[in-house]
Amino acid sequence: MYRKVTLLTLAVVVITLYNCTTNTIDEVEIEDLPPIVEQITYVDDVAPIINGNCVGCHSGPSANAGLQLDGYANARAGVEQGNVLNRINNASNPMPPTGQLPATDRQIIEQWAADGFLED
């Protein structure tokens, strides 16, 4: 009996802690945000987002899914091919896996593509 209670308690704690690690706070959709009117560039706007959220897994010789996102050329190729935009906007299977990027960050990357992938 004691063993069952301990296992049940442990399971509840693990589930609770797991739910605390996912990003579910940002419920805003890109369509709800005001349009971006300033010019978006890789150096000023996109690189900080990608470097802070993506290159840890998507760089180097063992990049996840073979998707390299380090540097302007690789980031642009990933966005142009649709891989990046599809995954960052996929709420059921998001990238990063810890939870979908905030809508403002996703909007910046989408606007960068719409503006023609300006570097700096």
C-alpha cells in the first residue's frame, strides 16, 4: 500500500513539474498584433531570436534534422524552404520543443521574409 501511494505521489509531482516547463503563457496570435512598420534585418532583429532559441540544437555537424540555422545564409535558407516558419508556427509540435516562440518573435521572422531577407 505504501509503495502505491509513493508511486502515485511521485507521478503527480513529475506531471506537475513537466507542465511547468512548457510555454503556454503566450496566447496571442500573430494576426492580433499590430503590423510591423520598421524594417526588419537579420543582424538587428532576427539573429538575436535565432541565436537565443535555435542554434543550440541547429548548428554544427550534428544539427538536429540537418537544419543549420547559424549565420545569415543558413537562417535565410531555413526560412525560405519553409522549415523554420512551419515549425515555429506549429502549436502542436513547436520549435523550440519547450514551447512556441512568442508571437512577436514569430512575427519578426515572418516580416523579415516578407521584407526580402535584409541582412543589416
